[in-house]
Amino acid sequence: MRKVLVVDDDEDFLFIIAEYLSMNGMECHTATSASRARNRFIHCDYDMVVSDLQMPGESGLELFGFVSLRRPELPFILMSGNMNPRIRREALRIGVCRVLEKPFELSELKRLITGPALCEAQHDIGPLSSRRPVTQMSAP
């Protein structure tokens, strides 16, 4: 069973994703902020992180930096309802596996999570082994 950490400040959206993934055989943990996600991440061994980009406090990219320093091989999906193309390119360049534009079909998220070799299949970036930990993201 895949263990997924889903992070979004929109609690209703977070609940819908968590219910859907749980009904489809995944163990889904949630956090409503990057700081809460950090705490959950430290105490649990996840197979993947799915995070919103824009949240109060830290962004999803800042959370990615935290995660990639500790587990650079861990797949990370970024979601956003308002994705700037430059930020999208930068996110993929630094190692985010996929960027999902909200709204998206839940079945697409499930396919990404359960599909083989999430990051290896992404043509915009190299394999997971080439990912480097991120300590800082350039300003928009």
C-alpha cells in the first residue's frame, strides 16, 4: 500500500483528495500547511508527497526543498490553480516530478501515484538519481 502525504491549505479540497486516494487503496496522510507537513514527514516514511504550490507561510516549493534534502529520491508532485510558466519550468528543473494544474481529474492523480517510474517518465527532467537537494528557490 502506497503511503502518500498530501498538503493543501484548502481543507475541503484536501478532504476530497484524501478520501479518493484512501478509497483507491492508498494510505493518505494530510497536512494543511508546509510546517505541519514537515512534522508529519519527519515522523513517517512516505512513498510520495503531493503539495499545493501557494499556501500561507511556506510554499510547496519550499516544502520540496525540505523534502529533497532528506530524501532526494522521493517523488514530489506540485499542484496549483494559478501556475506561472516560469515557476513550472523551475520546479521541474529542480526535481519536482510533475506539476498538476487545478482543477484536475482525481483519476489523473491516482494514475501518477500508482503508475510506474513517475519521475523517470518525465521528459522535462532527468532520472531521480540526477536530482540534487534544493536549499533555495529563486524569487519569481
